[in-house]
Amino acid sequence: MHPAVEFRGISKQFGAVKANTDVSFAIAKGAIHGLVGENGAGKSTLMSILYGYYRADSGDILLDGQVQPIHSSHEAIRLGIGMVHQHFMLVENMTVLDNVMLGAEGGFQLASQRAGVEARLREICARYRLDVDPLATIHDLSVGAQQRVEILKQIYRSANILILDEPTAVLTAQETASLFEILRLFKEQGKTIILITHKLQEILDITDTVTVMRGGRVVGAVETARTSKEELANMMVGRPIENNLPRAPYKPGAPVLEVRDLELKDDNGVTLLNKLNFTLRAGEIVAIAGVSGNGQSELMEILSGMRLPTSGQADFQGKPLPYGKRHDPDGLPREFRELGIGHVPEDRLRDGVVKNFSVMQNTFFGYQDKVKNRWGLIDFKGIAARCAGLLREFDVRPANPDLRIGLLSGGNQQKVVIAREVLAGPKLMLVGQPTRGVDIGTIESIHTQLLALRDKGVAILLVSVELEEVRALADRILVMCGGSITGELKIEEFDTTRIGLLMGGMHKS
């Protein structure tokens, strides 16, 4: 039997950057095939070539043993290839039905087609247990349900090869388990799945085989049953990964942040944050654990000045943060940065970088006043030198300050955001989902930077849905559910069952 997909000598270059170099491997029909590697290893570029976004400079793609030149995503779809992107391609104010039909209308008589498409979607949902209402509006669906819509689109379009790029980056553990059940059903139908992920445990849980890339090349391909997380990590980064990073003894200092009765209600009077009270001290990392959507994002927005609280107070180094009687937070983020509050936002693409600006420009956004010369003009020479040092210290790849930051992988974008905030010398660092969609080597680098900040006396408030990350970094843990703090634990009291109960609001401590 011919492989479902075979890459032969694929190479792709963007200017001086070699994204793929002579990539060759095959993917068996009816298999779940993992593709792993560091950020910038060339995985997404290779899949973009398969899906027709890019054309390879050299090499061939074979489908079922036949060479297939794929010049566009329309050709890829016609050949039975579907792709679910890390950032969903959905129109939020349209229904599931409309999103599925968008781009595949097949004519102008839409009204006459809708009933037939809806019936087909309901049949697909029942067959693959997708649990999606075709008439629901996208913005009313959970993240997990939106991802099922993306899969529904591909099945409706008769995809036999499904590419999933970081599909669990924003999913809860329950949503991930549900997704894997859907993928197993997909496989049972004889379809082929290519899974790009940085979560090595998921590779071990769901895939049949795995290909490892590094620096744009294939460095290994193994049967999943014959490998381990340690072996895969070593292949990805070319060295052993340190699981227990060094840290100084826990010696918290004076209070840096004191939150008292902080409350937030939306425009309809619904309580999003319910009288939060906690203290964060110098030289400690306090992690907030909880399922996404339980108030963590709103809390970080308030503490960074992006949003105003309804009531309550937050004191920074003994003084109230200047919410005052403002009607909007305009200008507050800048004031908070000047006070010494750094912020790594949860959504780096929306709030952390400007995609169409260069890496160098993104290294000083928000801190423009700190990079001026004695005449009050922006010191571009100094910025260039500072940026070059930043790229070296934080191992940003490629180390090209003039490259548009949107062309960097997600992990390298995250390194730039963290580096920018670290170099500003904060006294309080707000860090949201620091390693979402980031490879294992970059996770180690980011964790090392955060622990170094903590050891220098910086107070760090960390929001993460990854309990292993919480365990690796936190000195204390606050658990949130429904906008309330349901429990507090010291790190030595770490217990996944207890935390899970607190996250579900089923236990008070």
C-alpha cells in the first residue's frame, strides 16, 4: 500500500532563512502521525507547503504514490487535504452552518442549499460525536466546540488527510480527551491525521508514529510505542532537558501587590470577579490555577491597567493603583509600566506584538521613553545594539532584528515579548500562559528566565492552565472557579486531585 503522504527532498527558503532543507519522510494511510520539533524547526512551513499556502523551492509531494503539485489551498482541499489551524479560521458572528458553507457555496442559490447542508452536518456530528449545533453562532461556543467546528468543516469537505496544528493549546483536559476520541473515530474510518504539537505526552497518548525535526531537517522518525518523552525531547533540542531547574530557597520579602475585595461585573451585571483577596510578595511566584474562563484573564487585565474594576482595590508597593474615578482605562497600561509592572499577555498575537512590525520595533513597544537619546529622539543605534543582545540572550531564532515578527514561530514571538518585559526591570511581573504553543526547549528557557526574576526579588503572578507548569514554578497556588478564589495551597501541598476539585468549585479549603 502506498503511503497517504510522502515528502521527497522538500526545501524552502525565505530570504536567508532556510525553513526546510531536503525533508523526506512518509506517512502511512490510516495512521495518526506526530510531527514535533522546536519552534522554528520548519514543521508549520512543511505543512503549509502540503496545504498549498507555500510552494517548495525543490522536492516533491506524493499522495497515494502519485506526485501532486499543490499550488493553492483550493487544490489541497480538492485532493482531500484539510487543515485545522492553531488560530481558528471562523467568522464569530456567523452560525456554524454559515461557516461551513463559506468558501464552498457552489453557486448563488444559498437558501435552497442550506437545508441539505444542515442535514449533512447533523449526520456528520452524530457519526463522529462532534456535539455541535449547526445553527449555533460561533461566538456563543466554547473554544473546544469551535475546534470541533473546524474539524466539521474538513469532514464536510471530504478530507481524507487532516492536519492539526497545536490543536490542544487552548483546550481543557476534558476537551482534549474529547478531541482525541474524535481523532480515533476519524482514524477508524481509514483517514490519516498529522498532529503538530509540543506536548510530548499527547504524542505518546494518541500517535502511531512520530517524525522529529530540528533546524529545518528531519533528525529522526520512530514508532511511538518504541520511544519516550525523554528520547523525543533529546532529539528535538539536541541535548537532555533539565526537568528540575535550580532556584534559590523560598524567602519572600515585603508585599508588592495586595488585592482587597476586588470585584468586576460586566455590562449586564454578571459578576466576573467576586471579591478577590490575596497578597503577592517580593521574590515569590504565585500561580493561579483554573480552567480557562473562570476570571483569570479579567484579573490580569485589571492588574495591567487594561480594564477597570467595578469595586475593590489593588495596592502596589503600599500605594493604591490609580484607577481613580476613570470611566475607561485609556493610558493606564502606560502608567502601570512606569510604576514597574511588567505584563506578558495571554494572547501574544492580540496584545503582545504588532505582527507587521519588525522584531526590533517590537522589543521596545510600550517603553519608547526609555530608548530616547539626550535630545529626546528615539536612539535607533542604541535600540539596534540592545536588540542584538536581546536576541542572543533569549536565543530568538532567526536572530534577524529586521524580520517582520509575524514571520517568527509562536515560541520565538513569546521569547521577544518576555525579553522586552524582563529588560524593563519590573518589580511585579504579570505572566499569562507563558508557554502556550511553545516547544519543550523554549519552555525550559522561559522557566529559567522566570525563576531568575523571582530569585532577584521580583514578584510574579502567573496564570497557567498547565498544572505541571504550576508545579515547576510556583511557591504558592491560588485556585479560581467562577470568578472566586476557591482555595490556596503551598507548593509542598500540591495535589492534582485536590486542585481539580477546587477548580470545579466542589471543595473549599
